Amino acid sequence: MDIVYRAAVLGEFFPGEAAIVAVLLAFIPYLLLRDPMGRIARHWIARPASC
């Protein structure tokens, strides 16, 4: 999205900056949330079914 915006509106594009933005907005949150969400999912799957 950032790449499209920069190319269309600003008329400039810097690949290094695009890579930094991608890492900051996608990869870092993935790393931070991966373990807690995995624990929640394991807890949710392992709980006994209530009848």
C-alpha cells in the first residue's frame, strides 16, 4: 500500500525504505504476537468439551 501511494501521489519510490516499512508493519508484530496467540490457541483446543 505504501509503495502504491508513494508512486502515485509523490512520484518517488525508495526500495530500502519500503523494506523497512514492511518489516515494521508486518514482521515485527508477527514475531511479537506469534507466541501469545499460539498459547491461546493451544489452550482453546485442549480444553474439555462441555455438554
